[in-house]
Amino acid sequence: MGDITFDDFLKVDIRLGEIVKAEPYPEARVPAIKLWVNFGDEIGVKKSSAQITAHYAPDQLIGKQVIAVVNFPPRQIGKFMSEVLVLGLPDSSGQVVLLGPDQKLPVGGRLY
């Protein structure tokens, strides 16, 4: 990857959200979970599909705070429209672990 400028970084809107609803997504090509994430009054609740089934079950995700890119255009994932990209990192076997704060924070906060 090449270098980016600070102005390039500022174009990426990365926010803190809280998962308010999660459902299995068995129709996905790779096992996934459908997420509804609340980003506060300014952005509202947005949907995302995440391949996180190795570490998470839908019922344990409610209330979890996550970091997401909120200014990508919506993307069709099978029959589900994903509106944000929830961010994660791979564990030692390549399975996604969600990124989030180590303490409860107000939703909607922008990363800087």
C-alpha cells in the first residue's frame, strides 16, 4: 500500500456504535451475523453483515460497542444490504475479532 495524506484519512468516517440487534445469516456464502448498530442521533441505526461467527453468537453481541466505517456506500451482501463496515482484526487462525473501546463510551464518537 502506498502512503496517504492526512486529508485522505479525514475522508474516512470511523465511528463508535453499539449493537442493538443481531441475527444469524445462514444464507451468506461464508457464515455471518447480521448486525444493527446504533451510531446515535446524527447517524442512527445502520446495518452490517460480519463474518464473526467463530468468536461471537448473536445473543452475546447486544450492547457490544464496535468501531465501524460509516461513509462507505451501501453494499448488497446476498439478500441483505450492508450500510457500514464493522472493523476487526484477525486472531492467530485468521478469524475476526471485533474492534471496540476498553470502556463504555457515548455512541457516535468519531475516531481521531
